[in-house]
Amino acid sequence: MDPIPKQEMGNATSLFNLMRNLGGGFGIAAATTFLFRRQQFHTARLGEHIDTLNVQVHGWLSSAQSAMIMRGVDPASATGRSYGALWGTVQRQASMLAFIDTFRAMAIVFLLVLPFLFVMKRPTHKRGAGPMH
């Protein structure tokens, strides 16, 4: 913004803010979409390992059902709630993995863009540094 004449600074800052807001909007949309799709991916991958014939899954469901029955839930409802609790656990784990993937992707993008910082020119301050209005 340094080489822009003072009389055109209002238009320049308006365009700069427009581009910054558009870039931020697109960046947030891209990160949110990536996060959502990675959560779907991890839910599917974790869900592949959930099988009621699996001894560990069966043990987890039995202990969850027993804990609910001890708290006064009837056995039929406790079975359904234990499946719901298992689904919630899978969703939480998938969400955490998706956040890790998103953070890693953003770090990679940052590292790829970082060398451009050294290519940028320093501004030449032609005007005196006075108060901005």
C-alpha cells in the first residue's frame, strides 16, 4: 500500500479489505469442508472395526449396558443406549482424528507458503511517517 497516492488510499483499502474478507471466507469454507470430509472418512474407517461378534466390542457393550442397568435403566433401553454410547465414542474419536488431519494440512500449507515471505520486497517509505487518519 506504500506506493498508493494519498487521494486513492480509500479505494485501495476498500479493495484490500474486500480481498482479505473473501480470502478468509474461502479459507474457512475450505478448512470446514476438509474437516467434515475427514470426519466422515475416519467414521467409516473406525466403523469398519465395530462388529458385535468382536470380543472387545461385545465386552464394551456389555459393560456399558450393565452400568446403565445399575443406574435404573431397563435392559431393553440399556441395550439401545449402549449402542448409542458406542456410536458417540466412534464419533468423538473420528472428530479428533479429523481435527488432527486438518491441523496437519494447514501446517503443510503454511510451510509451503513460508518461502514466499523471503521473496517479498520491503516497502520504500517515500512519505514522512505522520499520523494516519
